[in-house]
Amino acid sequence: MPSSPFLLLGRPRAGTWLLALQLAIGVVLCLHAWQAMEASQAARTSPSGIDETHLLLVPWLQTAAGNHVETADVLRVLRTVPGVQTAAATNQAPYGNSAWSVHVWADEDHASRPLVSTYLADERFFATLGIALSRGRAFATTDYQDYTGDQQRLHADPAPVILSAALARRLYGAADPLGRTLQMLPGKRLHVIGVIDRIPLPASAHRRDGTALLLPVRMTRADEAHFLVRYAGTADVVSVRMRAALKEAYAGAVIPTPEAMSTLRERASQDVLHRARASLAVCAAWWLLTLGMLTLGGHRWIQEHTQEFSLRRAFGATALQLARRLRCEYLLLAAIASVLGMACAAWALPPLLPAWSPSAPSATSLAAIALWTIVAVQSAAAWPVRLTRRIPPHLVSRSPSVRL
């Protein structure tokens, strides 16, 4: 009898490991596509942390060269518009296309320096967005300062900071973040005074895991600020009034059309959905290629080892036993690929590609993808198994190199 414990696997070993690696990559792509679809669903339906109803965004005003417009003046104009309840200026907008990010690190963990989204908030920021603190206190009147355009002098030292719950967990784990300190730049220490559950990040944010911080800093230049407006009434009517008021006050400026925050969220969720569909398409294409190679490889292996299968039949092995043995080998291949792929997705890829896996895979996703891998590999084994059943035991007696 042949000495190899396997029918096909391990002949050659390089080919078997290549298929296992290709299947493992398919498992990683499945995990990525699964999480991308979950992120798309969350982007459309999960609580955002702000009150998006009756909220408008006015992007920065494009003024003529040398014509400097103060943010405070624009805010005064907006607050005089009928229907406007409150207005605030910030450096970036939720679901917007402009994003500010900065590296931060806890004093006790200098090795981990996540890049987080940064909001500069004025006195009306929380009221305009409808943000409520889950722990701690809001900024005091004496905490606020003006932004001069120099990020090295972004705040006084030390400065109070409010963190999102996701950033607090990333920096301090389960420990209470209130009273802790962190650094944003060398020598720039921040003092945590509050935590909010969540705040929507810009659509172009570097990370999409909800890590954000808020600083009590006022934007001073209107061409660098985003204006958030909470209104009462009809959005179109208030939008027309705001544009008319801004055009009257700043005749030489280009006044953008205000956009509803709900529209911005829908647009951002569509971008996430497109990325999820692209991930799903790449995953499907990879699996079609892999399963095709697995089927063709099995077909070739069966043809190359026809004499061996006939010899096993001649020594008493039934076609059913060989088919079961072959399927067990494919099952082993699927199990190895699942373990390799999940280990790679859990430990190898996150340090190399921080944006690859926004959250830890759920047990449900791991079980479903492992099951899919097994079912897909077993389906690819159907044709080689069928070929095995067709090999007769007397075929070996016709070969001059074999004597029973």
C-alpha cells in the first residue's frame, strides 16, 4: 500500500500550503467585508450622539484675497436670521469632507499614539449640536481661547479636554478617565474633564472607530471655520434667509449653500455602503478564483494518482471510503485556512493596517465565516470526489509497472 497518509494533500506540500494561504486570504477578506457591511448598517441606523434634526451646516466662506472676515461677525449675522435658534463655529463638521486629526497618548503609555479626530468647540458648540455629557463637566467660560492658526500653540498648557467614550476606552481601558492626563504634542498636556458617548466624525476622518476629542478653542477666521446652525421651521426657508443675510453682509464672498445634517449623514453612509460593496465584490472574486483553483487542482491530482486510487480499490477500499477520506482532507484544509485567516485578521493586520479592522470580530461573524469556508471547500471537493468514485479497482492490473 502507498506510504503516504493522505490521498492528495501534501503532494506536493508547497501546493497544499499555497492553497491554504489562498483560502486564508479569502477568510480575511470575508471578515473585512462582514465588518464593512456592519459599519455600513451602523452608519445608517445607529445613534450618532447629536441631534441631527433642524441642524444645518454652512461650510467656510470663500472671501476675496486680503479680505479677512472674523468668525464672530459671521455668527452675529447668522443669529439675527429669523428661524435661527443658535449657531456655532468649529474646525470640522460631522459627516463633512474636511478632517482634523492629531496623535495623542496617555502619560503612562508612550508607545501607543492613536491618531484621533479633533474638534475645536466654542461656547455654543454643545447646545447647537445637542451633545450631552455622560460623565464629568462641560468647559467653563474661562477655558476658551482663540485659535491663531498655529497648531503648536493650539491650546494653553495644561488645557481641559473632553473625550469620546471610544477614545477613553482606547487610552485608559476600563479605568475612569476623569482627572487623567494625556499629551497631544510634546510638552502639550491635556486634562480630561468630561466624556461624551459619541460624536459623528467627518466622512474623511483617518479612523472610523469613534475616537475623538474636543478642545475649548474658538475659530477666528471665517474662511477656516464651519458654521453649525440650529433652526426652527422649514430648512429651505431658513437656508434661503441665511444665504441672503450673508450675501448682504459680505458682498465679495462666495456663500455656500447650507446643507442639512441629515443629508450629510445620508451621503456619508452612502460612501460607507459603496466601500462595503467594493469589499464584498473583491471577496466574491477572490473566492471564485480560489474555488476554481481548488477544483482544477483536485482534478489534476486525481488524474496524476489514478493508479494509486485503483490500487487502494484493489486492496479492498470502497469508493465510499475513498470519497469520505478525500472529503476529510478537504475539511482539514478548510480548518487550517480558517485558523490562519482569523489569526492574521486578529493579530497580524491591525498593527500594520489600523483602518483595516475597525472593531474586534464578533463570535457570530467568526462562526459564520468558518462555516462558509468549510461549505465552500466541500463544494469544490465535489468534482474530485466524483472522479474518485469512477476509478475501477481493475485499472491497476493493466499497468505494466504494477503487479498484484
